[in-house]
Amino acid sequence: MQLIFIWTLFALSSYSVAAQDLKPSTTWRSPNITLSKEDRISIASTALNKAVTMLNPSNGQFSDSNYEAGGTLYAQMAEFDRLTSRTTYKDMLKFYFTLAESLQAGLSYGYAAARAYTAYRDPDFLIRAATSWASARRYTISSEQAATGTMETKKFTLASSCSSTLAGGTYFNTDPNDSYLDSLASGMFLVVSALLAEATSNKTYIDAAIESATFIQSHLLAQSNIVLGGIESVSNQSSSCSVYPVVAPHGSGTFIEGLAILAGIPRNTSTESLLRSVVSNVATDLLWQGVDGVYNRFDNGGHYIVRALASLHERNKTSSDLREYMKEYIGVQYNAVVSSSDNDIYGLPWTAPRGTSFDGVNQTSALTVLLGAIQLVHGQSSSNSSTSSVIPTPSVNPNNSSGSASSAKNDVAGIIAGSVIGGIVLLAALIMGTLCLRKLHRQRNNSSSVVDGSSPMLTPFTTTQNMASSGILREHHPINQVKAARFSGVAMREEPPSLQAAENGLVGIGRVDMPTEPTISPGNQVARPENPPLGDRREQTLIEELLRSLNYSISRDRWHAEELPPNYHEG
């Protein structure tokens, strides 16, 4: 509750920023993508195949790059299949993940495994993602560790006098004496936790993601809403709680992506205001892009920014102006990247001449942009385009809001008019029926009785509360149940858990019982004579039969407050 309360304050504190309109800069270079979706898929496929062929088949790594680049490519292979509804790389990824495990654990591979699970729904990938997360969890400060000041993986006392708790911070270095909590490591742990929470609804992952997001905003988010490099966590030193002032796009990118995923998970407060503020500042910071909007640094920071914006754009958790803003920013990077290609080889920065030699980091950074542009729809407002979503959420088209309101008003007016007319017709029919019956009664009173006084008296049917148990005034509404889904639990050791162990540790979602609709019982009935005169009995019987039939029809098709009225269509 404390975390959610803090999180709510964060969102509210940024409300003034959220109120501003976001408009793409008029100085941005070529924000519109003119290539068709088929062409964009083809370009991304060719660049991806080029990168895959450069992997060493003995270890699944690039020969010229660091370990992280391999994990980035694995995620891109799965993402390409997801965006194109294919399984081209599924078996290849299973093989490469096995090779990567023999080297070392890494969150880039946990991220890749989580994305592969999203693409293929294969539990093997979910297990690998959970294993990577558990390994990083050992180097992420928990709330209990922050309170006690000790971690089993670190040989120093944690600082307790920082502005707020250090819980949620992740160390980049596994060295037991390294005390630097890094923004990229913390952001990656946030993203992987959020992806696992999205995939499993496991509270452990949700809490971990919120804790990491809270840590980043409490300690590393500058007044400019750009994420700083990191913070010292060691206690009783002059550098204790000191923030590394270097501003890098990596931490901001992972922070945006983590918030984008968190915003769609139930039980969490909306984070749109915070997202708008961070996105606006990251996309305009001249430390890594010129006035033309093109990322111009020789690192892979642009990869993290574009990947985050593409994720946020697809999840559709933001307003239309922010979606359009992100679409044009990605469009600027896309056109710059496409123009920097030479024989399907991409270089850095994206403002430089065409790359001529392959580099794993350069290629995967460009691939992020090529993949991120596949889902974009140009030539119309992005708010009107349909996007796939890992987590489905209700959305309202702002352009159709007035039409929807008008339609709703027409429906309500039609329903009311229909009800009034139907009631008048029904009342008129009852009055006419009653008058006819009374006329018939008077005629019969003037003639001799068919049945003499000694005939047995017939007890007419009377409406009593026994009708409630007869089934006439009842409906049976079966309780809807949500089929229990089972997900893989968290592996708490660095070794990959066996499939059997994962099966035994599955976390289930409890059954959801929908409340039954209240049973309508008949109202209090007016007492009637047990044996009225025969003429009255016949008249009364016919009237009551009519009323009973009407009552049955109304109660069978009755409208409940919980149900929407039927649509009204004008002729």
C-alpha cells in the first residue's frame, strides 16, 4: 500500500506537465514514413538475417561485440516473429539460449526470453526469463535489506540516510565490494519484472517492478525528468548517497519502457502524466540529438529510447497527441537509419555516412528502429489506427466521441419512447378487456344461471407468494467462472529450474465468482374473497389469467439495473 501511495503521488506531482499539449518539432527531419508496411517488413527482415548470419554457431555470440548485443539480437528475432505472426526464429532461439547459458547470466537475455514468451507462448522461454530475473534479484536491494542495511551478495553496509529507501536499486557489477547502483541495471530489472508481471500476474513481479520504478524516480530522476547515471549505496563514506550526475539515454529509455508496461497491469495507478513528461524531455534533449531530432551519439542509447517509445506506442496507454509525437520521433530515426545502410549493414551514429563494416552493437541498434516502425501507420492519425496489444485495454477514439455521445442519446431516447408507447398500449388493452368483461357480466346477470346453488364452488387461481417457488418469477443465472490459468513460478537460484520443478511451483489465478442476479419476488398481494359469486369468479379468473400471463412475460424478460438496455434502431 505504501508503494502504491507513493506511486500515486508521483503521478499527481506531474499533472501540470501532463496538461500541456505535445507537438512534434517543426525542425525534425523527415518524420513521415512513406514506405509501405510490406517494404518495412522486408527491410527489417534483411537486416535481421544479416545479423543472424554473423553469430558464432559455437556460442551464439557476435565475434566483434560484447555479450549484451547477443541478447539484444535474440529479443529482436522474437519481436520480428511477433510483429509478423511468424515462428521463423523460434527453434533457432531455443538453440542459442542454450549456448548463452554456458557463458553467464544477463538481464538482456532475461528480456529476450520474456519477449520470446510473448511471441511464442512457449513455457521454456518463460522459465528462462524467470531464471534470469532470479539471478538479478540477488543484486537488487529488497525493502528488508534496505531496512537492515545488509545483503548477502555485498560486503558492505547499505546507506540508510538517503532521501528515501534504496529498495529497488540494482547493481551493475556483481563484485561484492562494488557499491554503485546503476540506472541501466535498475531500469532493465524494472522492465524484466514488468514483462514477467504482464505474462503471469504474479504479485512478486508486480511488487518488484513498482519498487524499481519508485527507486529510479526517488533517486535518479532529475528535475529535467531525465534519468541520471546512478547512486552510491555504501554507508558511512563521503560518497554515500551521492548521485552520479552523468546523463545517459539508456536509463531514461528503460524507465519509459518499464512504466509503459506497468501502466497496463491491473492494480496500478495510471502513469500517463509521468510518461508524458519523461518522453517529452528525452525526445528533445540536445545531449544526444540535434535540432533535426536524429540521434547522433556513437552508442546504443538510441536503441533504448526507440524501443521504449515503440513499446509505449503499441500499448496505447497514452493520449492521441503523445502517440502522434512518438510516431513522428520514431519516423525521424527510421528515415535516418534507412539512409545509413550499405549492403544491409548499419552504422552509428545515424547522422554519419553509411556503415561499411559489420558491428553487432551498431546493427542491433538500427534493428530496433526498423522493427519499431513496422507497427506505425502514417497518412492518418495514429489514434485512429488499430494496434495489437499484449494486454487488451478499453480505448476511446477522440474523433468519434461526439458521434458516440449522439448515438447514445438516440438510443436512450428510443428506449424511453418505446417503453412509454408500449405501456400506453398495454394499459389501453387492459381497460378495454375489463370493460368487455363487465359488459359480459351484466348480460349474464340478466339471464338464468347455468349452475345452480348446489353446484360445487370452484376456487379461482390467485396470485400468492408460492409463485416465487414455482419458477414462474425466477430465472437461473449460472455463475461465470474464469478458467484457472497456471504460470511458472520464480526460480530462486541461478541454476535453471527443471520443467518438473517449474510445474510444481506454478502460481494459479483464483476463480472469480460473478454475483448472481437478485431474484425478484412478487409484491404484496391484496387479499381476495375465498369464494366470490360465480359471475365475479369468471370475470376475475379471466382478468387474473391475463395479469398472470403479463406478469410472467415481464418477469421472464425483465431488465436489471446491471444490464445494458437493448440497442434501439431507428427505422
